[in-house]
Amino acid sequence: MSALLLDVRNLVAQYGDVPVLHGISLQVYTGQVVAILGANGAGKTTLMKALMGLIASNRGSITFGDAGIDQMRPDRRARLGMGYCPEGRRTFPGLSILENLQVACFENARERMRRVAGIFEMFPELSSRSATPAWQLSGGQQQMLAIGRSLMGQPKLLLLDEPSLGLSPRLTEEVMDRIPIIRAAGTSVLLAEQNASKALQVSDTAIVLRTGHVIKTGPAADLAKSDDVRAAFLGA
């Protein structure tokens, strides 16, 4: 049986005096892809930032592996094995593909290049353009680079925030189809995504947020058949 990797209980977070998350609970097990679905303003990005420690949680608990991390700095969470690929890609535009990957790994040169080779195997579109500055890449290639950079630390869990944002349907397909490959390589994924149809296809379990509340959770295949979810997200 898979081990519990991330356990979030009754998480509450806010920006200033404005509450955004209202008692969120979720679990991610090793080898799982869990989707967080919701429209703009549902709280998906706030949840990702709270899990990574980029905003403070007011109440509740976050356990990662055996460690309670809700009071930890983001860098300590990263050292425990939590990776983060934020919304909007945010590559270093003046650095090449290779340099963007290398700066995300603090191991020795041999290990750094071994990891780069693994990223190029996962994203062959990047390998042939390794010397190309990030600003010259297409949106899809920039998203692949951002994901690859977040994997250079070999995280146990990748927090992947809106990877399809701003991409064409074809590029969305290409990027989202890499998620099962990431899982097969040993990294669990917590995926925040507005494209519910594709997210449900690549996920094991899904959680639906509305205005900072969990309104539905269950196996992704079941939620894809749910009338409520279909009406809200799948155009039915």
C-alpha cells in the first residue's frame, strides 16, 4: 500500500484581512496524481502557496512525510522534497535552457548533468535547443522548461500550478501528457488546473474547490461522470 506523503487538515489562509481558504483538507499518497479543480478565484493558487510556505496558514496543519511543516520556511520544505512550479512559468528569460536547469540544482557538476539528461529525456523538445535563451521559446516550451527546472531537485512531490494557462489545446495536450511520465519517474504530483477535462484524465483523485471550500472529492474517473462537475467544468 502507498505511503501517505502529504496530509493537509483544516487549512485556513488569508491575504491581509480577506479569508481565502476555509478549512481545506486533502491527502496525497506516494505514486499519486491529485488534481485540484476550480474556476478563477476558487483558491487553487493560494492553496499551492500555503503548502509551499509562501503565504502563512492561519490554522490547520500540513504534514509532509513524517514532518509537520506548517511553520517551516519554503527552503526547508524544498529540502524535504517538495517541488513547486508556479503559475505563469517564470523562467529566467536571459538564460539558456541548459542554464535555467543548472541553476536549480546544487549538486556537483556530474550529478547536475545527470539530472539535466533526465529532463531532456522527459522533454526532448528542449534537448535540441539547449543553448537557446528562454525568451525565444514558445509558451509550451517555456512551460516544459519551468516543469523541468522544478524537477531538478528530484522532489518527492511536485506542486504544479496551472500548467496549461495560456497554451493552445495542442500544447496543453503535450504538457499535460508529461504528468504520468513524471509520476512514473518517482514524483507524486499535486496539480492545480482549470482545464478539468484533461486534469481528470491524468489524475487518480480530484478535489473541487469553490471560493476556498472543498465542495467535492473522489476518484477522478467518478468526478468526470459527476453531473455537478460536468456542468461546472466540462461544458455539459
